[in-house]
Amino acid sequence: MKTKLLYLFCLLLSATVFSQEYIFGKVSTESGTELPSAVIINMRTDEKILTDKDGNFMIAAKTGDEIRFIKNTYERKIQMITTENFSRPLNISLEKSPYLIEEIELAFNPTGNLKKDVKSLDPPKRVVALNSSMDSYMRTSPTEPSPKLITPSAFGPKDFNAGQVDIVKAVSALVGLVSKSTSSPLTKANYAETQDFFRKIKTTMDLSFYTSQGWDEEELDRFLIYADDVYSLAKKYRKNFNVNAINADMKMAYKEYVKTRKIRPSSTPEIFKNKS
């Protein structure tokens, strides 16, 4: 009895398997490249298969089934099965899905350390060098004379004053040269020029007195900012770096800085003994 039931069950299973219909085909890209390991799902039976290395597939289906084709980084495609799909291969082309690059925000986060934060605000050295070279180039007179539209003397009207000196014009030109040589208007230094001026002070001048007071580089930076604010050091001396004049202004600024900050010097500076 058990043998007959097992035989009947196998017969029914075989009939069910061989009664199913299959669709065949290939999955590829828009350019015709085969897509291996693409997922194919029959939504009615929930059967899932993968394409082989050449993009070929075979899946059981019936007319009216919804078949989905899925591949990572590609747009999903849905195909409704018709009777024609059983008589010829079903070739599916998947389109590449667009993706967005995440926005990157760069923000300045102050640390509270003046020495570090000031350096982070400085423009890059290459930018400072480029701006300096461009400024120098724009201020330099051209080496080659520019062409001028003039009439040759042979074809021009006769000048009866040729060879004579115009006294009025000569005096005016002389006065203009004297005024230009004696007056050179001062301009306010920008941030990059001020930082370059501070660096030149710290690298070329003797600041041993200030360091002997126990000042570190951060305190020295505060003092230079104060002295420049009160005595306009960068404005007056960045182009004409007069060490003696700068030193004199810094001495005066030191006296006021100590009073303002209520800093008690460790000893009477030698630079002030003759003036006190």
C-alpha cells in the first residue's frame, strides 16, 4: 500500500514539473554588455534566480506573470509575460541609475588658541606669493616703449620756438619733481601685508628684552597687534623698514601696553633708563 502511494506521489510531482513553462533570455546593459548575477524574480511564485556569467537566465512562468529584473546601480525593470515570450528569447536591457555625490561642507572651527587660529586665517603662501608678484608686475614700468601715433618732423609745421627753453614749463616741472620726491602718501596695510610685517619684525629685530619678560610668542603677537593699532607700525614702516624708528615706537607702545594690561615688568628695561 505504501509503495503504491509513493509511486502515485512521484507521478503527480513529475506531471506538475513537466507541465510548467519556462522563459529564456539575457540581461545586458544599454551598450550591450552582459550583466552577470542580476536578480530575476517571479512576483507570483516568489522564485528568485541569478543570471550566469554571460547574463543568461531561465525561470518558470505563466502568461500574465510579473517578472522583475534587479541589478545594483541599475534601474529596476518590470516585464509582464505574454505568450510570445515562450516562443523566443526575452532580452532585457537595464539602464544605469543616476546617483548624487554628497555635499561636503567645510567650516572653520576655532580652537580658542589665538596663535593657532590666526595662522588658520592666513591665506595660503602660494596665494600671497602670487598676489605679491602680480602687484610688483603691475607697478613695474614696461621695458619696451609703446608705439605712438605722431607726425614726422619733416612733414609737420615749422616750430619757431625749437631750441628755446620755456622758463614757465621748466619751473613747473621742477616743482612737480620736488613735491613727488618729498611726499609719499601712506596707505593702510591689508591683512597679508600686516602679517608679513609682523614676521619681519620677529625675524630681523632684536626682541630679547620682550622675551626676557617671560613673554611667549602668543603674548608677543598680542603686543605687536596693540602697537600696530596705536602707532600704525605696518602703515608707516612696511615699505620703509626703519629698524630704529620701529624700535622707538615699540618702546613707547610698551609703556602704554604695560599700564593698559596691568603687567608689572620684571626689571626696569635698559632701553628706558635714559628717558625716564
